[in-house]
Amino acid sequence: MTAALWQSSPGWRTRTTFVLALAAATIGLGSLWRFAWLMGSFGGGAFMLTYVVSLLLLSAPLMVAEVVIGSHGRSGPPLALRWVADRSLISRYWMVLGVLAAITGLMVLSCLTVVAGWALAYIPLMQGSTFSAASAPMVAEAFTELLADPQRQWFWQTLFVVVLLIVSAQGVRRGLGVFVWLAIPLMITLLGVLVRFNLDNGNLDQAGDYLFSLKAVDFTREAVLAAISHALLTFGLGVGVGMAYGAYAPRRIPVARSVLAVAAFNVAIALLAALAIYPLMLATNLVPNSGPGLLFISAPYAFGNIPHGDGFGVAFFLLTVVTALGAGLALLEPAIASVRQVLRGQRWAAVLMCAAIVWLLAAAIAWSLAGEGWFANHNLLQVFDELAAGVLIPLVCLMVALLVGWRLHPAVLREQLGRESALMFSLWRGLLRYIAPLAIIVVALARLI
């Protein structure tokens, strides 16, 4: 039996489409709010340097490993793992890792759907000048009212899931491929508009000092762990994205160099995102914070209290939605490919099934945030996030590193990395064998402790 028999969808024709798709998947919401906050909180330029090193030595090798598995098996994560296991004469039980990755992706996507629903809800609020000259308590109250209204959240979540469903149902080329060619230029354009607005209206000097100055007193052991953890959790690892997209990549592409290009793009977008919001926040005397507080309280307040800021606030939340769509399509794809191959069904049926699961999980999260239902005393958004980021993603990443670094035959791996030098191939395997497992275990233990 050949790997081609397991191919679920036609792949992309060009390397550029693969790189853009992987870039859209890895940018995620973390690049919009968490990266800049971490830089300012943990040593500025020193954190930045540690993050880049972590991307090169940890995240990029792991992503290359996932792409190699997917491109070798030309199928969804479970069957791709089965194929490489057969070729290396090891147990087929490794395919369970693909199932776990796909399930983790759906869990992360349910959380992302909730946040994307909030962003969609804020677009008409910004457009209607709801936050124009509003005080910080008024902006915070608006967010609290949104959390307390599950029906309102369900409406916007449903809209986001429907868009995911429509795009994904079009297939790999006409759906995912066309989307990334439209989304990446739109993303860059919106970022450029927001950066220019911040340069004209924000406090650039204070933002530069906050983000880029070397503050050794803030660069502690916790800062190093935060940089490594952020590099691991915001690069689309552990959720099967690399395996799924690797299956659609053109054959004989330089996988390692493609992933490094994605890493460079990821860093550039994160820096632009920092310049697209922090100068304005600091100009309005806001203390930068992280999480929903930045996106849905600090940012609306900052845009609402600057002349002509409401229109740029619309652009900011539109950027948030576009970014979430890119990540959401990627998170959905491993589950779609897995369901379609296991059940041998049509793509639209697999898309509908996976989208329904995500919608139900997101609805449950909204219900829990509103304090209703049997999980009224549980914040499911926090529970899912801690389970995925603290347990499942590190576990999947660790198992991928052990599988590719120690169990798969080098000749099987070399087939997909034929355009990389022998030195790069050896360096990559060494990082997977020794650096990646140790770093993942340290970060996981530190998070649990």
C-alpha cells in the first residue's frame, strides 16, 4: 500500500502557499497581545533574544518534525503516524498521538472561538462610537455585560464557526489556499494602518523603552521560562497543524528553510502588533496588561479616547478576527482529515461534524462564563486553556520529539529533508533528541508547580 492511497485532499501547488498557510496558523492571537506584554514584563530586548533562540532551537525543529511526518504519510495525523511507524518497523500505536493532537486542536479552537466571538461583537460597538470618550470603568462594564449574556456570545460565536465551516468545506486548494492568499495581505495592511496611527498619535518613545530596552532586573529565571513557553505554545505545535499542512505541502520542498521563514514572519508580525497598540495605550496612561483585559478593555478605551480612534478600533478588531480565522482553520484541519479518513466520508460531512463539536464546546464556555448551568461554578475557558497549554500540548510535543528523534529511522526522515544539508539534518536530529525533550519537561514542570 502506498501513502498516496491515504491522501485525503489535493495539496497546494506552490511552496509559497504552504509557507503562508503555516504562517497564518502560527501567528495566532498570542502575537496580538501576549508577546508584547511579555517583552515589557520580562526584560524587553533580553526576552526578545531568548524568545528568538527558543524558536530556533525548540519550536522550529518540532514544527519540522511534524511537517516531515505529514509530508511522508500524505494524510491526516493518525494515519500519517501509522505510515511512518510502519516504514520504521515500530508499533502502530503511535497513531494514537495523532488522535490526541487533533482532539487538543479542537479544544484550543473552542477557546479561540469564544475570543473571536468577543472580537466580532466589538466591531459594531467601535463602529457605533460606544467607547468614544468613555471611562475605563464604563469600558470594563461593557465587557462584563457581554460575558453575562450567553445568547449574545452564541450569536457571534456561531457567525465565526459558520465562516470557518464555509471556507474549510471548499477544500484545501479552493478553501484554505485561497484564504491565506487573501488573509495575509489583509493582515499586513491592517497592521500597517494601525502602526501608522500609533506613530502619529501614540507615545513612541515610552513604548520603545517599554518593549525594547534591556532591563536586566526583570530578566529572571521566570523570564527565560516565559520565553520558552511562549515559543512552544504560540507556534502551532502539539495540535497536529504541522502534520496536516505537511500532508498538503508540495513534494521536495526545503522543509527546514520553509519553517524558518515562517518563524521569521511570526516574529515580525508580533513586533508590528506591539507597535500597533502599545504606543496608544501608553499615550492614554494605561498600564499594559495581558489577556482579555488588553484586547477588550484597554484597547477599546485607548482607541475611544483618541480623536478618530473609533475607526481604527474597528480595524484592530477586524485584524483580531482575521488572525483568529487563520489559526482556526489550521486547528480544525487535523480533526477534519482524521475524521474523514477514519470514517471514509466526504469532506463536507467531516467539516460539519468537527465544526459542530467546536460550536458546542464554545457554547458551553460561554454558558460557564455567564454563571449559568451545571458548570456555573467553573470557568471552562480557564479549564480548557490550562488543560491544553499545561498538559496536552507539552505531552504531544514531547512524544513527537521522542518519536522523531529516537524511534523513526533516519532514512525515512531523510527522504523528506533531501534538500537540506547533512549538517542541518544532523543538527535538527540532535536538537530533537536532547534539547527539545529537556526544554519541554522543564517548562511543563514549572507550569505545574
